[in-house]
Amino acid sequence: MTSLDLPLDTQTVPIPLHRLGVDDQGRVIQRERQGPVRFQFDYKGMTFDGVLDDRPDSAQLTLSLDFGPLPFSAKSPQARFNLARVMEVAKEKVGSDLSLSKDEEILFSRTVNLEPPVSAASLVTAIATAILPAEPFLELVATLMPKKALRTPFAPPPKPPPSINYDDVDPA
């Protein structure tokens, strides 16, 4: 576990997240503001991108998720129809956060305003508050999409090949 010791008389608590960084030895350090904090997280097999713009007077969190392209009618007419219907109902229920780009990419994007300074607890709360209303639709889209279209950087690595014990091999 990584910890950060700060003299409380000179620092505010909570520490603004945009001030945290990592040095060459992997230790958590405080740094000067260097723009928005960008991060990724995996939730139920879906990889979200996050951008936290945390300023002294305002803070904004933007979450986005790219499901990939809507399947072509010729390849999968039923999947295309089902996804289009889910998107239509989702638009009625959760607004335009789940949309189709002009390139027919299925996208989710939601922006939330937060009270500064943003702590880890308030960030996690904002993420949950942003995702939960749309979660049933996101899961449905993920289920209906062809598996190869989903970005899954957190997928487990492939199993290694079985090892061979050369002591048991007859050299003849």
C-alpha cells in the first residue's frame, strides 16, 4: 500500500487529486497542477475513460465509454435492430448520454459537476452517481454487441502452454 505523509499545518485535507503524482521510484508525491486528471477503470467488463478537471473554484468529471461500431445490417441484422431499439429506449429514459456518432459508433458520455476540492470519496461517489442510472442500458448494449468490438484492456492474459518435463523424455 502506498501512503503519503503530509504536515497537516501546511496542507489542506482532502488533498486535491490534481496535485497527486508518482515519482521515478513509484512513490506518491504532490505536484503542481498539470491540467486535468485522466484515468480509466473497468466496470462489469466495460472500460470507461474519465477526465477530472479540478480547479480551485469548480470541478467537472466527464465519463465516456466507446462500445465500438453498430453492427452492419448485412452481417447481423438482428443485432443491429436490437441495439437500435435499446438506444431509442435509453434516449427516452436516460437522455442523450447514450448515443450514436456520425460514424455509427455507440458511445456513452456523461458530465457531472462536483464541489471542489475533489476527494477520492467524492470522486467515487460522482462516478457511481453518473453510471448507475444508465447501467441497465449499458449492460444491455454490452451484451448485444459482438464481443470482438468491445475494448477489454483488463482481460486476463492467455493461459501459458503446458510445461514439458525433459527428464521424462526418452532421447532415443
